[in-house]
Amino acid sequence: MKSNDYVKYLTQTVVKYIDQPKDERKRHRIEKKDMKEPFLFRWFGILSYLFYWGMKRKKHK
């Protein structure tokens, strides 16, 4: 990919983002945040998340 192609792509992306209404940008950001997996699961896998969940559950009882 040439540098001119990259600049063109970057410019198109920025213009597309700026052209969106503010409410739509905010909604998209919130949806993206909600789709993320929990921090422990993302970084350390399911075993640490299950361990944390079990400890939390045991604490509430």
C-alpha cells in the first residue's frame, strides 16, 4: 500500500466519522463498549474469570 493510498483512506475515515451526527457517534461508542468482554476474561482467559466469579458468588452467600 502506498502512502498516498493510506492518507486517502485515513481522510475518508475521518470525514465519514465527522459527518455522523453526535448522537449516532455516542450510541455507536456505547454499543461497542457493551460488546466488550470483561477485563479478566480478555486478558487472562476464562479460568481466572470463573475463579473470580466463584469467589464473588461465595462472598455474597
